[in-house]
Amino acid sequence: MIFSYITIALRNLFKHKLFALINIIGLTLGLLIFMFSVLLAGYEKNHDHMFDKRERIFTLASKFAPTSGEAIGLYPDSATAYGPLIRARLPELEAVARAVHRIKQFTVDNNSYYLGARFVDSDFTRIFNFTYIHGDASALDHPNGLILTRSFAERLFGRADVLGRQMKVEQTLPLQVTAVIEDIAPDSHLNSDMRPKYELGVIASYRALTQISKLTEEGEMGNNSAAIYVLLPTHRDRAWLQQEADAMFDKHTPDEARKSTEALRVRPLIMSNTMVWDALGFPVLIAAQVLGLMILIIAALNYTNLAAAQSLGRIREVGLRKALGASRKQLLQQFLIESLTLASFSMLLALAAIEWLVPLYNSGTGKAVDLNYAQILPYAIGVTLLVGLGAGAYPAYQISRHHPIECLRGAANGAGGKQWFRNILITAQFSLSIFMLAMVMVVYFQNQKIQELSSSFNKNDTLVLERLDIDGIVPKQKALKQQLLNQEGVAAASLSSAVPFHSAGHYRDVSKQAGDEAGQFDIAFVSVDFDYLLNYRQQLLAGRWFDEQRSQDVFEDDRAIVNVIVNQRLLDKLGISRADAAIGQTFYKIYDEKYPKERQYQIIGVVADSYFFGVHQPIPPTGFMVRPQTYKYLSVHLVPEFRQQGVLNTESTWKSLIPNYPIQSKFLDYYFRLFYRIAEGINAVITGFAGIALMLSLIGLFGLAAFMAQRRTREIGIRKVLGASLGQVISLLVWQISKPVLWSVLLAVPLSYLAAGLYIDFYPEAIRSILPFVAFAVAIAVLMAWSIVAVHAWRVARQRPVQSLRYE
């Protein structure tokens, strides 16, 4: 019997090729997008499966305090001091290890490379069970031990058997290769972080880092720079560790550190890969699954709507089957099996498309998504059954519920279903389409706003030279700048401790009055040279720029008064209403144990507010000072017409002046895009989903309009005989389909407004109004719907009345 039903289903598909094609395309696209979104979400949430102890490994994340000035709430790393503290407090822990990621210069046989390295405690190799090609887990027990992955060993030495070979870090500390491990798969948090040079390739001892930096073995509370891993014993759980971490934090965290970090959060290792999204507040994975589900719902609604309309053409078939003794149960089975057949065929096409799509995705993103049929098939079967039965239930119910006499008479209203239900289906699918299209508009124009806010900095023609704070480079900073100013293609150059969009300022507590701890607030200090602000085209609102001839313009440790240039946001904190009134005003550093000297800051200039620290966070009160001992970057402003020549001259000048250190440079646009690429990616994803959703809705409307126009051919002929014009007939058919489309606007607009508001609230400065973009999305969707329906209406209405009356 089932095979008979499947045969009938296939015959109907071939008989009505257009509608079958529309249904198959719609369901295939819906299933493809939904299954792929589920596959990607599962991949991102199931990282680090290669480690046997994954379920017992936890990390300590930092929860930023409201006073920190950070735009994110949670950060994956913590202060380095918490590693030894948690180990001392909880001796029953199986292992505790800090891992500090740093980009350092490594020298091999007179060849230097900047490599991202993990400097870790020795327990790191006992927490993660790496596969050792050479050496073993004791490789880091010696402070100068070094572990390389196979690919890095081959890249640096040309082979993997390199035990005993030496590498120098920062040209000072020799390390010896004590182990080589197999490469870690891409689906590990050790490789998938968005930070540059983050892939796991070089692992060194934490003690080695203390020898080449100011870090100490016991760690510091000053910054959140270490990933802290904890391996729990089998009889302990996350809740216990969180309780102990809270107690440790309360006991050992000083008040100064609490201004930036208010708590520690224990998180399972499996959550480490999604930490970036969690920190930024973008529920990207959930959003992708929800959007995929919306696409599937639209595809299912399309099928339901068109199948219900098509049942008009099978009314007499149903009547004949009932007259010959078929029960309602048998008819329900027949039409549900037809629906399942179509859904199954669409799922096969979707899986075939995923087979083609996954390798493309992996090659384009560096991911390692795997289409594991043992895991995905049960899910695919379940989705197919749900879609086939769910989408086919209403048409099957409607077509099988009437009396044989009604059916044999061709009672269209009975078999075709109620018009109100069909309108609900159209309303639902167009509401989802308009919602996603509106989100595309809002995200796109918010991204344009981000670009506009960042335009005060010349991102494309500014080359930033990094790591100028290395001891071997510091004495040559001024000479490098002067030589570059004489090179063709270089318009200007300036030294600083930070550059726009990249490095945070040096935060200090200050107050309007000396010693006023109750009125203190944080200010971000940035060290610059004399022409830095001018070169970066900052707008001077009052006062003057820094002057080399004035000694007080330069910061010295023993100088009590230092001249600074501030932004408008600082004036608000100081209670100064006008920029010109701020000139000559002073504010003071709050004393503490670390900085006990009294210091007074005198304002000599005020610049306009700019998003120096990135457009994803509010503009902080900022002060600029000339402090040469903290310079880390050299910004080289290139002549646009000779940009390439300027880059080449910069590289050659560096090589001639600083031959022992390879140049490390990036255009300013690179730092901007470290964050902006997230917003761009979100826009691209939503745009793709919205385009598919609208296309599916229009495909469904195309099929429904074609079918309804076909069914009303005779009515149209009669209307034309009675004097109806071409325009009146087209208006009649367009209006019939337009009503549910217009109803969808009433549902989609408030939904879009709320969702778009949640998105733009993330940004400190958002687009002025959401409504114009929502209205634009509505206009596009409605106009395209009208166009689809009008084409069919015109094709039917332009026929001669005699042709229409001969129909059937």
C-alpha cells in the first residue's frame, strides 16, 4: 500500500512539474540552510574533543566591573596571580596551569621570526594529552624547555626530529626543543581564537617568560593576560570550584584590581571556543540557528500553502476514491506519504548540497567541519518527518474531510481549505521575510555609521610599525623616525604608546582636587610625540599642540607638573563647560602605593572626541602626554599616490637601521577590522538568510499566484465579457493576494523594531532612527510581492474572453 501511495505521489509530481519544482526548491533550500546552521553550531560548541579529560577541565574567566570602562562583560583570561593562588588554596586539584599568549621574536640559525607562543606552567602538558612524536609530557619541567608542533618544527628546521636544537627568544634567552607534538586539529580553542598568530605552534615554560619580561613567578594582579586551566578531581564539580574561586577572589584581590575585575567565573573548557561571542554580547550561534529555523518555517509554510491550494485540482479524485470505499484514514495516509516523499527527496538534495558546501566553507574559513552521517542521519530523519508531516498535515486534513458528493460536485471551498487559513500562512512567511530584510538594513547602516565614526583616522594610508619598546630598538626610535621622514612616499611619522583601534590607554585614577579620593575617576593616558595628534588629523578646539621647546610638555618621573592635551569627555568629568575655559586648568593623580609621588596635570589643549579606542565602546576621558619612555609604535603616514613606494622605503630603512630585528608592520585598517569584521560577518550572514527567506516567500507566492490565476480563468473571462478592463482584472487578482502581505507588515514592523533595537544598543553611538530602514524593507518586500502577482494577473487578464471561457 505504501509503495502504491509513493507511486501516486511521483505521478502527481511529474503531472504538475511547475508546482513540484517550486515545492522541491523551497523545501531543499529550507532544509539545506537549517541543517547547515545546525551543523555549524554543533561544530563551534563541540571543540576540544581530542582531549580525554575535557569534561573535567575548567577555566577562570574575568567579569569586568562597571568602572572598568570595558564594553564587554566577560573576558576569557584572568590575572596571572590567580594560578598559584588557586593551586595553594586547593591542593586536591589534579593540575593547574597558566597559559600566557605572547608574540615574541624567535631566532633559529640567524633567521628571526615573530611567532605566537604559549608560555605555560608545567602542568599544562598534564591537563592536555598531546600526541608526542618526540619527547614526553615532562618536556617543560626544565625552565628552558620548548615544545613545537610538527608543522612548526618543519617550518623552522625543515624536519620534525629536532630534539636538542636551540632557539633564542628576543635574542637573549636560549631555549632547547624538548618535545615535538602532532598538530592540534582546528576545532580546538587553542587554534580558533580570533587573535593574531594564535594557533598552537610553540609552547614554552612560564619561567622562561619571567626571564624576558617583568612578570614574576607568582604572577601579577594588574592585567587579565593568562588563560588559567584547572583539572578537577572526579569527585568535584563546577559549583564547588566556583564557590572556592569566589572565596579566593574575595580574600586576595586588592581594591585597585577590583576596579577592573569584579569577579571570576568558572567555565567548562567546552565553552572556551564561544567565549569571544559571549564576551561581545553577540549570540551569533543562537541567532544562526534561529534564522535557519525561520528559513525552514518559511519553506514549510510555502509547501503547506501551495499544497492546500493545489488540493482544489484533486477534489474529484478524492470523491472518486471515497465512492470506491477508501476510508478517511487511508486518504490521510496517502497525502501524508506524498508530503513525506517530497520532504525526503528535498532532504536528499539538501544533504548532497551540504556535501559540496562543507569543503568550500572549510577552505574559506580554515575550519574543519565534518559531515558525520552517524551523528547527523538520525537528526536529518527526524527533521524530515517533522517537516513532511507538519507541512502536509493541514492539506491532507482539508482534502480528506468532506463528503464524497461534495467532492464529486467539485466543491472547491470544501477541499481547498478556508481562505483565512491560507492568508495566515502567507502573513506568517512574509512577516519573517520582512523581519530579516529589516535587520539587514539596520545592520548595514549601523556598519556604515561605524565606518563614518572611524573616518577621523586615515586607516588606509597609515602604516604602523610595532614592538618598538624592545630594548634593542628603543635607542634607535628617534633615528628611525628621522630617516623615514626623508624617504619618498612618507608624509609624516610619529611615535606613541598606542594607536587607534588597537592598544588601550594607560588608565589612572585622577581627581579635580588633590587627594580627593571620593571624587576620583579613571582617565586613559596615551603617550605621544610632539606631532602625533596633528598627524592623525585630530581637531584642536582650544589651546595649543605640544612644543619641543617647552620642557614642561615632556613627562619626567621627577616632574611635579606635566602639560597634557585632553578630549572633551574629560572636560565633562571636570565640570568644565567650554573648551577655551579648560586651558590652564589642572587635575591631580590619586596617590597609591605603586605611584606615591604627587603629580599635577595642566591642560594646554583640548581636542574633539574621537573613537580612538574603538567604536564598540564609549569614548573614555582621555589625556595625551609626551612620554618617550613608553613608546611602542611608530605611525608612518604615507602619501596616497606613492603608497607602495612608501612601504618599500619604510622596510628598507628599518632593515638598514635595525638589521637584527625583523620589521613587524600593519596598516591601521587592520586593527580597525579586528572588530569591524565581526560586524561585517554578522551583516553578511543576516543578508544571506534574508535573501533566501525573501526568495522562498516570492517563490511560494509565484506558485500560489499562478495556481489561483489558473483556477479563476473562467471567472476572468466572464468579467471581461461583462466589460471589465485589463487594469480592473489585474487589480482584482493583485488585491486578493496583497491583503495577507499587508497584514504581515503589521506583525513584522514591531518585531523588527525590537530586534534591531537590541542590536544597535550594543554600540555607544547608533543610527538615529530604525523606522526608515524598517519601512524601506517593507517597501521592497511588498513591491516585489506585487510584481510577482501582477505578472501572473497580466498574463491571464490579457487573454481573449473566448479563450478564458473555453478553459476546462
